[in-house]
Amino acid sequence: MLAALAAPLAPLPAWGQGGSGFVVRGIAAEAAAETATAARERAIAGGLRSAWAALLAREAPGEQARLGAISAEELERLVESYEVENERVGAQRYAATLTVAFRPEPVRRLLAARPASGPSGRIEVTAPLNGLSDWVAIRQRLAGSPAIRGYEVLALSRREARLALTLPGGQAEAAAALASAGLALRDGPGGPTLGLVPGT
């Protein structure tokens, strides 16, 4: 049986109060998993994606096909905060209602951006790492590059990261744009590789 939990809620940002803004309310989040913690993580992740779909349907219905399936990493960057209400937790189940506030400027930029010409697609790359600092630098440069629509971390170890990159254009176009951000996208014997440009 699910038990109701009472927890303080973080306030929404001032820009989301008193109007719709980029705030979506009443999103149902529910999931089951082997543990209550895993169920909560799964439910919240699904709820945030449902909130993004609801925002697109309200603000830019014509962009749902293009932007509805953004990566988990990109969605995380767009979310400003969320509130949890009506939380119910069981041994292997979690349910709640979410109010999600999205960051206004990143959302506006994403909605206003026109897809690049040329074929789009998703490629898997391997990024060799010499330490944590390499990984931090790669993440920061990917986040700031218009050459990448989004990315997903497939595997991560001390020596390398495997990523799936979503490209708005072709690989050659992305490689040229990434180079200006200090990242080298190359074809290697085992598939595409991504690394830091020396000296940047």
C-alpha cells in the first residue's frame, strides 16, 4: 500500500509565478522498480519528459517531431526546477504529481533554432580520457556547442567515455563546428572518436 509522504517543496522561480511562463503543472509521475529509490528516479525522469512534451504541445506544436525526443542530458539542462506534490511511496512503487519550471532562455533558443541543412543523425563515439579533468572539459564543450543537439552517456570509466551524439547536420559539418570548440571528432579504426584539441 502506498503511503503519503509530507515534504517541503522548493519554490518555483519568480518568473514562473502568477502566469504560465515556461511552467507546466499537474504532470503525473509514476513508476515501479526493484526499490523505492529506483522507482522514484524512474518516475521523476519520466515526469520531466512528459512535462517537456506538454510544453511543446502548448508553446510549439509544430516542433514536437523535431524536439520531442531530445536526449536526457539536454532535457536536464532545460529544467530549472520542479515541485513534487501528492507523493506516494511503496516498497517498489512511486507516484507523485509534478510542477516543472523550464529555463526560459535555453527553451526560447531551442524553439527558435532552425535545423541545419544536410542529413541529421545519431552517432556513437569513444572519448579517451586521461583523468576526470578531461571528462569535465569534454562535457562543458559539448554543452556549449551548437554542433550537438544532445548527447547520451552510454558508458563511463576512468580511461574512456562512450557517448551517443545527436547531430543536427552531418558528421563532417559537426566535426568542423566542434573543432572551433576545442573538440576533435575523427574516424578511428574502431569507429568515431572524440577528444580535446591539444593546447585548447
